[in-house]
Amino acid sequence: MVQYPDPRVAVLIRCFKIDEKALDLYTQLRASDRDFDVFLLVDETRNPAVSRLNDVIRFSLDACPRVGLRYTRQDLFWMSGDIPMFFAKDTLRDHSHFIQLDYDVQFTKDGIGFLNRIAAALTSAGGYGLDAIVLQHTVLTPPCDWPFFGTAARHFKVVRFSYGPFVGLSRRALEFLHAQRQLERATLTESEDIVISEAFIPSHLVEAGFRCVDLEEIAPGSYESWDDTTSMRMFPLGLPLGAPINVKPAIEMVHPVYSVEDHFIRAIRHAREHGTLATLREKLPGEAYAFLEPAVRAHWLERIDAELAAV
């Protein structure tokens, strides 16, 4: 058993670009004293990340050989949220534990206080602490309609699931997962039929005897996905940054929340595909978007009008 006599926690904000939402979360988590360090973990596969910030760790498909892996599939980091953490682990040699958040996570109360509690749980028990805190941990059994179950079932006797927007891991757990990814890659066929991280992380760790708990044990009732929230009726594709968040009192973390620009890009694309641009146009001047500045609302009305004119 590995002991960390002087545990140090890194919070990693995983993002595909440094946009308004990623910077909002980064700034929020650096606003006051905290028991962790904060880093932006940025995917540069499609575009280099332009930033003057020092706390940026970069990863990309082309950079995977640096962590002993090689892939060609363009959806790699959507499938494998653990791989970016290998870049962070190898960069942050003095950190013993890592908490990864997707950039579209949003805290409803005191995000620093919430993560301080998670960091304390990870590093507790005289430095031994936990190896993993996962989200919505579930054992999956056949018949199972989750599209990634079949691949996972070929690798594990017991297939476990944990939701990807949040995970906390010890260094030794990350080292183990890193070795398992390297082994998986060495035996893959040309199809690169990898196990999605939502099954890879909990299935490997529990099977190997690591100390894993669900977030519910540490912070009961603290998380809610957009599928569960009452706000889904107003924003079915996720909340735009700045909109009121209406959730149950115990909720401290929700997902997904996008920048205003990303929200409208997604909403317009969805409306175009489903023939509902006029409905979106009618919704924009109403209560749902009352939080927007008039100039911002006018800009997106103009964009939607242009879309309607092109139909």
C-alpha cells in the first residue's frame, strides 16, 4: 500500500478550448484559499490553446506517444477521459492526488469548499486515503442497451460504470490505469476498439482491489445531471452560463453548463436539424433568456433570423 506523507491535490479542468466557461470555472476555483492547486487541462488536437496562464497542461492526439500511447481515432479524448490525466500525472510530479472536472461542470454554491471536502476524503487516513471517488457508480449486467457495454464486457467479468464529468484518483490508481491503457493499446486491433473511460476506470480499479467510493458517500445528494433537473424543460441542451440555476438545496454541482456562444451554437444546430428554428426564435425574447444583455440577445436573434432566411 502506498502512503503519501505529504499529500498534494491537483484539480484539473479538462477542456477542448479555453473559452468563457472554462475560464469562469478556473477563476471561481482560484478565488480564495484552497487545499488544492488548479490547472487547465487543454486538448490541442484541433487547435493550439492560446493562453498566457501558467497553469495550463496541454495534450493532443499527436502528443500521445509522450505517454507511451499511439492512436488515430479522432474521438479518442471523448472516449478516454483518463488519458489526459496521464499527461497531468507526468507533468505534476509532486502531486499525489488528482480531481478531474469537465469544463462544463458548474458549482451552485461554494465550489472551493466542495472540492476541499473531496480533497480531504482522497487524502485522509494518515496519507493513505482513497484511490478513487467516482460519480454514479453502477454495476451493469446484460441485457444492457448502453452502446459501450459490449466492448467493456469483453475485457471485464464485472462491468462497472461511472459518469465522466467528475473523477478523483490517487497517483497510484492513475499509474495503474496508465499501465492498463498501454497494455490495451499493445493488444488492440486496427479498429482501436478501446474501452470507454466510464467503464475502464471503475471496472479496472475495483477488480484490482483499489479503494473506490461513490461521490454520494462523501457528499450525499450533491450532484445532478441535466437529465434530472427541472431546468431541462427550459434548456434541454444544457444551461447557458449566467442563467439562473434552479436545483434542490443539497445540489452543489451540475452539468452541463456552456458558454453563451457554445449554447447557441448547439441550440441553432439542433433546431436546424429538427426544423424548430422558428420555435427557438420565439423563445429568445422570452423569460428563458431574460438574463442576457440586450446586445447579446439582439446578436443571437440576428443569427437565428439569418438561419431562417436561408431555409
